Amino acid sequence: MVQAIRTGLVANGFFVELLAAQTLQAESSGGLLAKKPEIDFLLRLAGTTQISRAIKETGAKPGDKFVLVVAGRNNVRAAPSIDWKELPRVELTASELEKIEEAALLNAEKA
């Protein structure tokens, strides 16, 4: 899964990793919120099942800086020619924990 999101939405790599893991698990079990995992991830990040709202609130805009989320079942390696920074991986805040729980509950809302 590869998705560009608006800067300022996430600051914790662990938070992003857990949301991406929800998406990858949903893909494996046939429970994606959308047809594509990239959109499922945006839906979980935005906390909604409305695709247009998720794209509007979390999607990167052309010409703006963005956070690139790359997730998969195997280790992901960056291309050596790209100068990139990794988000720090720190303890989850109460707000991040709440968003992760809300994202998990979106499957129940969809059903």
C-alpha cells in the first residue's frame, strides 16, 4: 500500500503503523472499507466511511509537502537516492489510541 497524506496529520510512526496494519488485516480478511487499501487507509485516518470526505480531509494536495505512507507484509526499503525522513516511533497518545479504536469500529459501521 502506498498513500500520500497531508502533512501535519500524523507525527508518530507507531500510530501510522497501527492504522496501516488495520488496513492490511482488513484486506487479508476481505473486510476493506473501500475497494482499494489506499482508500481504506484514508478512511481510517479520517475516521469516516465517506470516501470524498476522507480524501478532502487527509489526502495530499498537488504541490504541497506530504507524508508518504508505504506499508506491506514484507519489510519496505527506501530507494537509496531519495532523501527522506522517518516519523519518530513513540508511545501512543490518548488521542491516537482513540483514533485507532474509532478506525477499527468503522468496519462495524459499514456492516
